[in-house]
Amino acid sequence: MVKSYSKTANHNMRRPVVKEGILRYMRTRQKQNDGFLAELEAFAHQENIPIIQHEVVAYFRFLMQTMQPKNILEIGTAIGFSALLMAENAPEAKITTLDRNPEMIAFAKENFAKYDTRNQITLVEGDAVDTLSTLEDEYDFVFMDSAKSKYIVFLPEVLKRLKVGGVVVFDDVFQGGDIVKPIEEVRRGQRTIYRGLQHLFDSTLDNPNLTATLLPLSDGLLMLRKNAEDVEL
Ligand SMILES: C[S@@+](CC[C@H](N)C(=O)[O-])C[C@H]1O[C@@H](n2cnc3c(N)ncnc32)[C@H](O)[C@@H]1O
């Protein structure tokens, strides 16, 4: 059994932000994964490892095939499922993915060795707090899927490395709906995340140098387009 994720780790993933019936339809009616992606998805579900939900898989497939980004950064690799999904659907892309959890890193390495057949993916080990500032590339697509309270902390370094016209996607930004409540109604243990996400929204949603959109997929996606070289948050 995988040690890193307990039975309660995915608290918000079990609090859908759209009607249950719609959610079920989106998860069952949209094209399913096949081959190794289906195996990795099943493994993650069995071991309670949080990976992107199926409605986000379908959306990423569409985004990757349409945008065909050339240089992708991901913060939060886990077992490598979303990195391999992006690689499959953007075969020209180079992908750099960051993770700090040794157990996840071991799984990701094994999966990349087996399934990253075009050698598109580079795994950078260590806390993104330290590794992000060492990256020298410029990216046209960034996927943020790590600790949610840190999204706002990582954003300045991410924006520095994002091309004008580039896109950042943040997963799980609605906190199972907590984000619209006053802080007193949010469980104490969830308040750091709540504050971090509120700060993220305040810094981005009306920012003149970003175009922002919120999508009710999974536990919510925030997407940003960088519109100017310098973005003040
Ligand atoms: C939700 S999982 C990523 C799932 C993956 N993107 C997918 O959909 O297949 C989050 C991952 O982020 C990693 N993580 C969280 N905070 C991090 C940090 N500060 N630096 C590096 N990795 C981090 C965790 O170790 C975990 O493996």
C-alpha cells in the first residue's frame, strides 16, 4: 500500500462543486483512457493518490491537442499521470515536472522509464520552494497541482518564466465550495488554504495584465493568460 495518502487525504475531491448527476455523466460519458493511462488512473484510484479527475483529463486532452504547447512546466507530479497525459496529447512538447515526495518520485520515475517513449519528460526532485527558482527555461503552459496554499507563493516565479500569451492552470481552487463562505464557517485546519486561495483570487481575477477564468471542473480550475511582460500581483 502507498503510505503517502491516507483515506482522508482527498477531503475536497469528494465534495463536488456541480450536481452529482452531471459529474457522473462527465466522468462516464467522456472518452475513457486506454492503455497505460487507464492502468495508472486505476492504480491511483485504488491507492487513493490524488490525480486529475476524469473531466479534467478530457479537458486537458482538448487543451493540449488544440494549443500544442512546446514547453510545459508542472508543479506536482505524483505518479506522473498528468505529465504522461500531456505528453501523449502534445507529442512535440518538452515537459518539466516537479515533486518533493520520495514515494511519488519513485513511482513517477518508474512510469516515465516505461511510458515516456519520446523522452519528453524531465522530473525535478525537491520542494518547488527551492527548485522553481533554479529553472532556466521559458514556458508556454504551466500546470499547478501541488499544495494549494502555496499557489500564490509560487505564482511570481512561475510568471517570470511564462511567455507572454502563455497559460497557467491551477487545479482544485474551490476547496469543495468553502471558498465562497466567510472564514469563520471554514474548518480551522482548512483556513491556511482558504487564505492562500483568497489571496490568489484577489491578485489575479481583476489583474490588468492577466486574463483570468474560473471553470467548475473537478474542484475548480483557475486559468490565467499572461498579457504583458511584467505582471504585478
Ligand atoms: C495532486 S498530486 C499531483 C497529481 C498529478 N498532477 C496528476 O494529476 O497526475 C500533488 C503532488 O504535489 C506534490 N507537492 C505538493 N507540494 C509540493 C511542493 N511544495 N514542491 C514539490 N511538490 C509538491 C506532492 O508531493 C504530490 O505528489
